[in-house]
Amino acid sequence: MSMADKKTIRVLAADDSAVMRGVLRRLFSTQRQRHSGTAPAVELCGVVHDGLECLSAVLQLRPDVLVLDLEMPRMHGLEVLERLRIEEPGLPVIMCSSYMESGARSTLEALALGAADYLTKPSEQSDFASALEALAAQLMPKIIAVAGRGTAAGRQEPASRLGALQVALTQSQHLTENLTASVCDWAPVEIVVIGVSTGGPAALEAVLPKLAADFPVPIMIVQHMPKLFTGALAQRLDRICALRVREAYDRAELAPGTIWLAPGDAHMEVREPEGWATAARRAGAPRPSINLHQKPSLNHCKPSADYLFISAAKVYGAGTLALVMTGMGTDGLTGARCVHRVCGTVLTQDAATSAVWGMPGRVFEAGISREPLPLAALAGELSRRAAARRGERLPRAHSPTVSRSIEREDISAAMPQLEVIY
């Protein structure tokens, strides 16, 4: 049964702003009139103005999703969330944040406390209609995704179908791995690249602090967030991780000891240094660095994991380890295919521990990742793979004798909006 076949998704909204409450009422009314039946119906079952009233309404109305403001009288949004994690732990919560530094920090705290996702209040639109459209574009996909928590955005995978899919893909992967082990498994990991979206901040907080300070390769992360939020997230992660966590800047050198988080207003790629293909293993050779650019959004995302994964596969070949974690949509799928094509390693987070099994689910369904791993196992798997055979001096991962190249037509066919970069 699909999400569209199920009952209407009932949403409770809590916001102290009369203007915002009016916007939400209008938004849901408009969406109800536009509903076509191809997506689940969504209705506003209640609107309240403070935290205490919100807790009472949750118990009375039993909504499927709560849209919760941060700044409210009588009880702050974070206090409400803490209570709900005890009293109603299964209720998905979407935080409503202002686009300010304080709002960004509080939103990250809410995500760490268990909020499923967040949205920013419209602030730059010149008229009410534009604000309404901007809010609807943010909010409606998130509601549908978190209402089907653990599934791909807007699509529910019954356990029987998912189980059969996993068995078939696992059998196929085992055969493929046996046939290609002599080619693909010899290359030590040289770079870890991670793509993550909905539920990402909490997931990253569960994984990155478990990595040791001597983790042997650089890590690059694309988390779908606005720039103000990515800066605050980098600072937050840096406080709790043994590795340094920095928001990426252009031409920063990629060396072990640092985790680089893509800024929310730019795409992040690996820049190959001159002569890298022939001098990469020579002492003193220049290392790859970060390339930030302002090309259009890809997969409706900026930054996009596809840009990062494709560039890493081009530079590091089979030395690339790509991890796709919780999130809506398909960003990272084409890039993961490129990593797989050059005999790199592709890992995914499992459905049970993902806030939304969209991005990792699509990669696994494509048959290009190993068996999905629970969140608690990811740090150990990254450490194990990064430490394997570190001392060996092996030929280039994308040497023509051992690897297939990334073909220009593969990329252009899968992503026609992507400019030719190879």
C-alpha cells in the first residue's frame, strides 16, 4: 500500500505568531483545494499558540505530524520537544525556525533531541503569495516524508516487499563481489565522502564523534542545509569530535585529521592537483584540495552530494568510500554509481535507523551498495575500511588495467542539467 492509499495525514501546528498561524491555515486550505490524489492528502487538524497548549492538543488530537515553533510563550519549543520525546516518542516533529544565528543553533539542538526535520520561516518574499508558495515548497514534502518515517519520500515500502528486495539484491551483490574482488578490494581507502539530508545532523552526531583523532583519511560531507545552518553545525560537531570539523572553503587542502562540511550556498568538489595521476604517491606531491562553485542546484539541492561523489571518483578512483545516509530524494545516486563504476566502495544507512530512507534506499535499490548498515555500526565500518592495508603502495585506483573509467555520456545521460565537467 502506498502513502497515497492511506488515510489523510493530520498535522498540528504550534506557533505564537498570529501572522504565521494565518499563513499556515491558508497554506493547508490551498493545498487541500489543489490535492490531485497522486500524493497523500494533508490536513491541518489544529493550530495552537504556545507550548503548554501544544502538549495538551497532541494528547487530544493525536496528530500524525507536529509543526513546532521554537520561540513560544509559557514553554519554549525545545522544552516541548523534550516532553514529547518521553510522552509521545513516535510523533514526528518538524521545527519551524527563523533564519537567524540563534534560530540555527536552537534548530540544531532540536534535531539532536529527536526532531525529524525543520523549515525556515519565509522572510525574503515580497508578497504574501510568494511567501505562501515558498513555505509550501518546503513544508509539504517534509510532512509526507516524516509521516512515512523510515521510507523513501512519499513512498512506503512494506516489510514483505523490502525483505524480498533485500534478499534478491544481496544475492546479486554477493555474486558481483565474488567476481570483482580481485579487482576492486585491493585499493586502500583514500577519501570518505558522505551525503546526508533529512535527519542528518542527529545522524552525524551519532557517527562522527566515534571516529578517532588519527582517522587516516580526510572526510568530506554534503548535508542539505542553508549556509547559516551549516556553519553552526560545523561548530557544534567540532566541539564533540576528536577530529577537527570545519566548514569548507575554496582550495583548502585535503589531509587526514579534518572533516570538511560543505557550506550551504555552494557545491563542494575534490580539485585534482596538477600532475596528480603520476605523482600522487611521491613524497611531497601536492594533495587534492576543495573546489567550491556556484553552479545551479542539482536534484533541487545546493550543495549536492552528486557533485562531491563524482569528483571524488574521478580523482581517487577505487580509493573512494561513499556513504549515503538518511534523507529525502535521490541526491547522491548518480554519484554513487560513478564511485561503484571505478570500483570504489558504496555504503548506505539502513531503513530502520534513517529518519527518511529516500537517498540511501534509492542507492541500495540500484544494487550499487553493500548491505545497509544501522547507524550504530557506521563509525566502526568507516574506521575498519579506512585502516585496512594503509601501508601498501598500490597502483592508481583508476589505472586502465584495473578499473573502468567514468564515461562522459553516463553522467550527461543521468543528469542532463549538469554541465560537462570531465
